[in-house]
Amino acid sequence: MSDIVVTLPDGSELEVESGSTVRDVAYEIGPGLGDDTVAGVVDGELVDRAEPLAEDCRVVIVTDQSDEYLQVLRHTAAHVFAQALQRLHPEAKLAIGPPTDEGFYYDVTGVELDAEDLEEIEAEMYDIIEADYDLERVERSREEAFEIYEDNPYKRDVLENEAADEDPVSFYVQDGWQDLCQGPHVESTGEIGAVELLNIAAAYWRGDEDNETLTRVYGTAFESESDLERFLDRREEAKERDHRKLGQELDLFSIPDVTGPGLPLYHPNGKAVLRELEGFVDDLNEAQGYDFVETPHLFRTELWKQSGHYENYVDDMFLLDVNDEEYGLKPMNCPGHATIFNQGSWSYRDLPVRYAENGKVYRKEQRGELSGLSRVWAFTIDDGHLFVEPDSIEREVNVVMEQINEVLETFDLDYEVALATRPEKSVGSDEIWEQAESQLRDVLEDSNMDYDVEPGDGAFYGPKIDFAFEDALGRNWDGPTVQLDFNMPERFDLTYTGEDNEEHRPVMIHRALYGSYERFFMVLVEHFDGNFPTWLAPEQVRILPVSDDNIGYAKQVANRYLSEFRVEVEERSWTVGKKIQTAHDDRVPYMLVVGDDEAEAGTVSVRDRFEEEAKDVDVEAFREHLRDEVDEKRVEPDFVG
């Protein structure tokens, strides 16, 4: 057999025989690593250690010290759940059971389950874990696999689709129980230190509401009991920070059934936050010379076919038949911006051309995948597209990265950065891709930014730099992005006249400083626990009269000194204590208590939402501080305390 070249994480290369497994590669590196190998990551895909390597590839060896180990452990925990379930309920039919960022789930049918059943299943899982059964990977012929799952349409569906080209197919066996699975798994059930079944939900097979409804059981697993306890504590905290809960309590948004799924309505409080976010990013764009454009919500699908999006997004598009012509609600803004560019005649002196739009787009996600503002049907992207000369890519990307950095610093957000490289399905020459990836890598390294490489995770039209925000439960959500596009300028025949008087093809840079407003809003609600910085807060100041006799002075303070801010006067005839508690519950940054003494002296007593206070404060001094705090976009109020 011929040799292949395996590239290791440090960039070094290793020649091995074609057909060598991940574990063989590990042994080539060193016997200790071979013994410790649990799984591998081949060109970005987590695989079994017995996975054969047929061509040149990038390989990362996974041991119990690797970040990926927990995912492998949780995959095994899903199998332990399924075995425990079928021990207790042999009639249960299994569908799929993958690991997730938080743990795992398994979709099942043929058995009625409710929350009271989880304790018994969990106890059976611990029996399986304590028995420390070995997991063995076994290959069976497709014919045999179909016989095994003669009465299980879900496993047969997997064989006919995901495993359509495989013969034999892999099973994992533990204590005589088996499951069709590609792996990877840990060596034995005893490696699982702690498990907990979390909840039960309904799920459509394949996420398609036209398919059967299954029972989905969620669980989690860790190497130790202490790790599980930390997760559960964090999960409880996350429930309190959940943007859906706070969105209702703070009257920010709603997604009522009557309007349709995944279609959020922003209430006045939520829109106040959005307007500030829009103004902030618009100021950043204006400072960098962006021209603001606007495109309609739908186009003829000929546009999406020309851009290449139709073939990639048609299943997720909302399509309409208008006078025997097909139209589609836009899933992206970029084809509209490319069309605007194409209406003009451009010289190299005009470039770069920069367009910005807070554009509403639509994606027909499966209903089972919709969740608050994190995944919706209608969302708004703070979109920007730059049309640049090839030799100015690095400079323009650096400017975009500076904008993104300003966003991250302003909101004090935790994030991770990844360079996503060429996917299997892509357009453009190897030379263009290598140059583009190199340019993005240089930008990241010149900025001393830590980043991961996600092989094959780029867009079909070019590589990208992605930022992911961490939410209150430690989950990552897509945020800002910078993407290079060599496809759309070609498809739309975009040109500019170069210094040589010849026509040249620009490169298109896609970028978003937030990602989508909906997801960014979700992250902010949970990140700040609803305590928005003063500049973002829907209500910045609430004035609390001690009695009805002080309402006049309260309104005078609001109208004369604080009219430029979002200020409310509490006019309900409550006690001061109740007024303070209500403002605190509403997460108003500042409360101004005014009574007879304050009215006589022309002052206010200032309280912040963290219960710090200062008395006899000059109103003009407070106004100046508030103006500075809002203009500087400080994360925390700091007038008192």
C-alpha cells in the first residue's frame, strides 16, 4: 500500500501506510501516546481510534486529557442510558443518541416515560457503570444490520441515509447489548464518573414536524461527582438568567403562538435596547466610511440561484408563488449588496466600497430547533459587505477586527476565536484558498489573538474568522464573523477598472460585528442577568417620590435635568420601600428618592440597583455623571459605592 502524509497539530508531518488507524499514528509518535489514545480528530471530525486513514489528512490524538474526551465519555453515557432503558423496558425502540455540549440525549419510542421514571433508569445506569463493561467495536454486514433492526424503522433509516455507502457498518457492544454507531467511545462504562438524567421532551424524528413524535430524554455525564455538582449548580444559575424568563419579567420580547413560531415581537423595553445596539454599531460603521443601504425582504429566486445560495439554502427558505414566479424571503443580505455594487461603474480609486445594513433575514428552522431568541425564523444581521482589491484584503480585515474588538471590550464578553478553513464543498482554486487562509491567519497572529483552527468549517465561498460567545451555561453561540468570498464576485461578474485600465475582479468581505441582533441580545440578557449597563438599560433612572406631595418635584427633576435620558417617575401611592424593591426587581440602574428635604435643598438621594446609596446629591452633578457614564458606555454604574 502507498504511504500517506499525516499532519500533526504542531505542523510536523508523519508518513504512514495508507489504511493505518488513528491509534497506529499515535504509536508512531510514541508508545505511551498509543496506549493512552481514546479517539482522534481527523480533518476536524471526531472519530474512533480504529478509524483507518486512506489519504493525506490532519490528525489530533485524543486522550483522557483532551478537550474532546468529555464528548466521547458522554457518547458512551448515551449508550449506557439506552441499555438501562431496554433492561427496564425491552419494548423500547431506539432512534439516535448523540453527545451534546451539555451532555447527551436519546430519542426513543414504544414506551411511555415521564419524569418519575428517570430515577429508576438512572439507578440502572449506575449498575451498568459499576459493572465496568468493556465497549467493543464490531463490524457487521449491512444485511445483518437490517435483520437486527427489522422492526426498528429509525435505525433502518440511519442505515439507508447516514450509512448508505458503508458495508460493513459498525456496532458498539457492551455486556451483550449493542447499538449501531460510528463512535467513538471510551474503553469501558466504568470510566463514567457521574451521570444524571435531566428532563424529558418531545422531538420530531429528524427534526421534521411532518415526521413521528419521539420521546427525547436528556442527560449529562462527567468524569467525577464534583464536576457534575458544579454543572448542576451552574445550570440552576442559568435558569435564573435564562433570557426567556428575564425577557418576560422585564417585558423585553415575546413569541406568542398566535404570531407564529420563531417570530419574536419586541416590546418597548426590548426595542429601547435594540435601538442603542443599532446606534452603537451604526456609529462604528460610519466612522469607517460605510455607506448605508437597504434591501427588500424578498427577491425572485433567480437572484438566489445566481448567488449560489439557492442550492445551499432552499430547504431553509420561505418560498412564495407570485404570478407564477417563485420568490423567496431572503436568508441572507449579501446578494442584494452585490447587486447594488453591480449597478455602478468602479475604478480602483473607488475601492474599497463598504455597504452596511441592519437587514432582516428569514430561515425556516425546524420547529423543534427553535428556542427563544437563540434560534428563530426571523432575525436581523448587522451586515456589512466590502468590495476590495485582492492586495488590500489584509488591511481591510484588520480594520474589521478592530471594530469587533471594540464591541467585545465594550460589552466585556467572554469569547473564543476560530479560523475556519476550506470545506469539502467549495469554489475557487487551491492557490486562492491558500492565500486567503494565510492572510486571515496573519491577521490573527499579528493581533496576538488565541485561536483554534476548524478544518473544513469555512463557507463554500471562502475561509472565515468566527467569534463565539459563551452564555450563562457555558454554551457557545455564533457572534461576529469575517468571511472572504471569491464566489459571489465571479457569479455576479463584479468588476472594477484597475490602474492598468483593465477589468479586475474584486474580493468580497462579509462581516458582522454582532452576528445577529437576536442572538446577541440573548447573550447580553444572560451575560448581564438583565442588569444592562446604564447606556443600554430600557429605563435608566426611576424617580421615587416619598409621598404624593413630592410628585411635582420629581417631575421637575425629570423634565428639567434628565429629559435626555430614559426616566420614569413612580406615581403609584406605595411606600418608599415597595417603590425601591420594585425598581430593584425591574433592574433599573439608578433610583432617585425625593422627599421634602430634597425638594427644599434642590437635591436627590441616589440609590443604584446594587443597593449602594448617596444622600444630598446635587441634581446637576448627577446629570453630568450620568451623561459621562452613558457616553463612555461603562459596563457597571459607579456613581455610588
